[in-house]
Amino acid sequence: MIEKPELALILEAAIMASNRPLTIDQLADLFPEEERPDGNAIRTALGAISEACNNRAFELKQVASGFRFQVRQSMAPWIGGLWDEKPQRYTRALLETLALIAYRQPITRGEIEDIRGVSVSSNIIRTLQEREWVRVVGHRDVPGRPAMFATTRQFLDYFNLQNLNELPPLSEIRDLEEAAKTLVIPEELAQAIADNTSVHPELNIEEVEERSAQELFDELDAMEAQLPTNFDDLIKKHMLPQPSEDDSACDLSE
């Protein structure tokens, strides 16, 4: 008869074998009911696993969807060459749209356009949805019933976040913006901007003058304090009243 391994070893093997993060409940379900460890025992074992990874090139990371093993970010310069595909490049317009959804959610497309001062391309919304970073969580109770967008657990997982409270303060983002202004622009890029052309196909130089980054950050500052902490709070806070029999029901994504 095979001797049962220690709890930490079982959990380590399960997390390593899984192709997605695992929650405490999912880890507990690996055991027969009569042998199932409680949540505290699992958390203690996970803590031991995390400590054992201290001097390793990978770490045990808790994200919104659960626990997973991942290579430490400091190893990126050496392992990046394993993949031929280059990292996806995103336009500033897409990143600003994502930032507005993250800090102001739930938010409609019209509200995003009011803040940015330019229209939002359908390609941007489609890209964010295809990446499963944003989703429709309801419809604003105004004429036209526009869709309200919010971030997803996949968004949190991608950026190594457990919840929305771990989003960086806007003051840090502003500091990065100020630091970027001091960088020397390569001559090739400077000439491309002057000619209103792009050096790379993914580099998008918009013809419409957008609001400055400082104006965008000021607008977001006023919104940050109202940011919900999790998806249950997000849905409940903006849930529409139950429709009458004559009204069509509002479709909320799970």
C-alpha cells in the first residue's frame, strides 16, 4: 500500500499539475470527505510551500482565481527567448480605456468617451473582451440602456492581483508619467512622430487630439475612492431593480 504523502506535497503536486489557479475549496475537494483537511490546515501547508520557494526561480502566487506557481519576474530577461512570439503591443488609447474601466467600473462606453474626449474604437472594446480582461456586467438604467463594463478575474490574474484594492494608486501612475517625460526619444521614433507615421505596425498615432494624461489622472482621482473591492460588491452596488413583466430582463454575466 502506498503511504500517503504529507499535505504540503499533495497540494504542491496539485497546483503544479493544474492548468489554472486553484482555490482553497478546490484543493480541499481533492481529498475524500472523511480525510478532508480544513481551510486553516491548507493555508498552513501553502505557507510552508511558499517559504520553500524562497530561494527558487519560481514562487507560489495567490491571484484572484486562487494559487498558482509562476516564474519570478526577475527571471524574465533570461527566459524571454524561449518564445518566438513577441509580446503583444497595445496602443495608448487601449491602455487608457482599460485604466478607466479598472478605476471607474462599472462604466459605459459613453462615459469613457466623455472622460477621454475622443470616441472609443469598437476594436478596443473587442480586444479587451477577447483578452477576457473586461466584460459586460449590466446595463445603465437610462435611455438606450448602454452596457456597463467591468474588469474580470482574468484581468486580476494577468496582472498578479488578488482583488481591485491592489491596483496601484494613481499617484504612482502619475510618477511614472512624469518619469517618462524625461526619457530621451530615439531619433527614429521622433522622426516618425514628426511625419505622423509609425515605426512599427502596432504603433498607433492618433490624429484626434486627446486629453492630457494629467487631466485623465485628475478625473480618475475623484473616482478611485468609490472603487468596489470585489465582484460581488460590484454587482450588488449597481444591480438594476427587478424588471416588471412588461420590461425585458437585464442580462448579467456570471
